Amino acid sequence: MPLWFWILLWVALCALALVFIGLLGWRIFRQFMRTLREFESAADRLSSGLQSEPPVAEPHQPRPALFADPAVLKEEYALGKEQRREQRRERRVARREARGQRQSLHDLRLS
């Protein structure tokens, strides 16, 4: 076989190898970019879930009730208890809505 045939054969093989390596690199690059986009969207979903923490309420300052009327104190206690229950219900509805979970009919006041 002549020398030019061997040179042409090796040039063609090297060119094909470079094209194959280039295509393989392009495919790996696209998969890597797709993975980064998925990671960013997962990080956004996670950060939005962490940012929706309820604000810290001011600590309750107890006051002396030694000479207070018991009926008034019972009424304040019941009112505070109902307010805390309503706040818990609102947080539960918001949390379930953020997670895409089903809501309780009781929480939505439909039952």
C-alpha cells in the first residue's frame, strides 16, 4: 500500500476521534447544565420553604393577678386560648398550602 493511503487513513481516524470526543464533551456539558438547573430549582423550593417560618411572637409579660377579678381573668384566658388555637390553624393551613397537601375541611371551616 502506498504511503499516502496510510497518512490519509490516520488523518481520517484522528479526525473521527476528535469529532467523537467533541460530541461526547458537548453531551456531558448539556447534562451538567441540566443538572445545575435542577439543583437551582430545588434550592429555590427549599429556600422558599425555609423562609416561610412564622414570626417570633413577643413574650407574654405576666402581670400580678392577686387582686384581679377571677371572672375577668377566666375571660382573658379563654380569649387567649382561642387566639392561640386560631393562630395554629392559620399556620397549619399555610403550611399545607405551601407543601401542596390536602386541607382539612375543619381547618377551612367547611364542616
